[in-house]
Amino acid sequence: MQLGMIGLGRMGANMTTRLIQGGHDLIVFDRSADAVHAAANGGATGAGSLIDLVKRLAAPRAVWVMVPSGAPTEDTVKELAGVLSPGDTVIDGGNSNYKDTVRRGRELSAAGLHFVDSGTSGGVWGLKEGYSLMIGGDVDAVERLRPIFATLAPGAERGWGHVGPTGSGHFTKMIHNGIEYGMMQAFAEGFAILKKKTEFGLDLHQVAEIWQHGSVVRSWLLDLTAEALKEDQDLKDIAPFVSDSGEGRWTVAEAIELDVPAPIITHSLLARLRSRDEVGYADRMLSAMRNQFGGHAIKKS
């Protein structure tokens, strides 16, 4: 199947490689000429611009957008809407806010275009393991793209599915990432407690490896944790600063909007925010208050 791919960052490039290996005809474009050149060397056909990419595709066209969420996706989808023809399909495989996706779907539908959102999980391991794909969009558009999804997923009939109308794919991926936040936080806290019990001299890598087999908490996330501990159990070269890409915030906001209690996901997000407070003003204030009302000693920095 022929497909246009816009955005050849690490994940987009890996997806392109997997699709080429699956026998698909890829036309690719990226702002980086080097990225386009690398993809062309791998078997794709490079395009010099977004318009050039569209001209090289046979109708009905399908273009997968794999650029950062927010303005880059907004601008790319708008530009595509101006050059595609009725019956063509735009696929957003990034981490867009589902509310933006619903709006974009309405706008493209008014122009006779299909808009499919693919919540995409798998990260840098997707090339080898396959990507988990949560697909939103109208039935006909999704079904026409089945060969693409079947190639990108871990198997033709597993690891992907059409979950609902436009926006539902990104909504499902948002909740997926919120759950991921909670799972990561639980592992991080558990291993922190294990490490603190110094009198037992626990080998954290060994513990992780034991849990990988037969344990209720065995998972791919635990596998990755074991790999990290294999390199350096003290994690001395890693700064205690945890970023977030937005989905956890959106999940917490959605939970509040829907009156659904989500304390674990909320706490895991707050823990990430706290990791970035280099000044630690709130903690300093807590110490000052304890000193004021109870005369408790203050530890000087």
C-alpha cells in the first residue's frame, strides 16, 4: 500500500523502516534533508516539500503525520487540508490532545477529507516489537488503512484496533499514558524503599530479574527497569528531574471533569512536577513553619 509520511524523527523513521520492510510504498518528507536522505537510502521515496509529497501519491491519498503535538501538528494538518482532495485521508500518529483531534476531524470532514487518529505506543522499541495502535476515525477510512496498521502492530490481528470515532484513539492513548505514569511511580517508590534498607544489602538488579518471571508485577516496564539497574544501581549519572509530555496532565484534567477519582495518576504527575523544583521553596517553608511553632531544628543548606 502507498502511504505518505511527514515527520522522520526517531519514531517516525522507525515506523517508516517497519512499513518498508512490510512491503509498503513510502513517500516521505521532513524539514531535515538529512532525515529524508536517510529514509531514501532505506527504500523510501524522498519528497522535497509537503506539496511534492502529495503530488507523488496516487488518489485516494493517505498521509501519516508524525510531528510534535501542538502547533507543528496544527500547521501541518492545515497545510495538508489545502492541497489534498476529497476522499483523501490524514492520519495523526502523534500525541495530540483528543479535543484538538475532534475539532480537526470536523474541519477536515467539512472539506471532504477523512481524519484518523492513531494513539501510538511503543517508543524506540516499536521497530523491533511493533507498535500498539489505538485507532479513531470512520469505519471506511480505518478499514482501507488496515494493511498499514497490521504492519506497524506486533501482529496483523493483535496490538491494534479501531476503538471508536475520530478523537477516541488519542483519548485512549491519553489514558494509557496516565496509567503508565502510575505504574512507573509505583516501581520507582518500591525500588527506593528497597535501596534504603541498606542492612540487607539488596542487589536491586537481582530483585528486578526475580520479579520478571512468575511475579504478579512482571511487565515490559519491569524489564526496562531491570536493564537500567544493570548499568548502575545508584543511578548516579541521572539527574532527579522527570519531564512529562502532557498526557498525564490531560488525564488528570479529564478525571476531574468527569468526576472520576484518580489519586494514583494525580500523585504520579505531582511527583514529576516536584522533581523539577530545584529551589525547593515549599519544603524550605515547611521547615520554617515547624521551627516557628515547635522549635524544631532547621537543617541549613
